[in-house]
Amino acid sequence: HTDAIARYGEDLTAIQACDVMTPGVVSVSEDVLLEEAARKLLESNIHRLLVVGTDGRPLGILSTTDFIREMRGTRWVWYLD
């Protein structure tokens, strides 16, 4: 997607991030199990989760790519109801 942004960069000069952001960020705590995080991704039909610390401060982003990287080379099978 970065190539599309680069192509249309000139058109983005007057648009603020808040004008196009996705509101209602879905988050998980830093100690959540991956099974629960995966369920939240699937139920919310999203590709990224904000990971927050015990104090509520953002620590990072957990993405579907992170799951794939973690599962690569393993025999994990996920059964999500």
C-alpha cells in the first residue's frame, strides 16, 4: 500500500490523519493469550490490535502478520468457535 500512498502523496498535503483514521481502536492487554487475541481479530473483522500495558499506555501493534510469523514452521491448529 505504500506505493499507492507515494503515488498520491501530493493529494494528501491538506488532509489530516484524523480525517481518514479508523475510529474505535480495538485493544488487548500485554498479557493476553494469542488465542484470545486471534478471536478478537476475527470477531472484529480487523487485521491489527493495539497492545496496551497495565497502565493503559500503548506498547505496540499486534497484526495478522505477527501471527503468521509466529506460527511459521509450527504445527499450530486453531479452533475458534
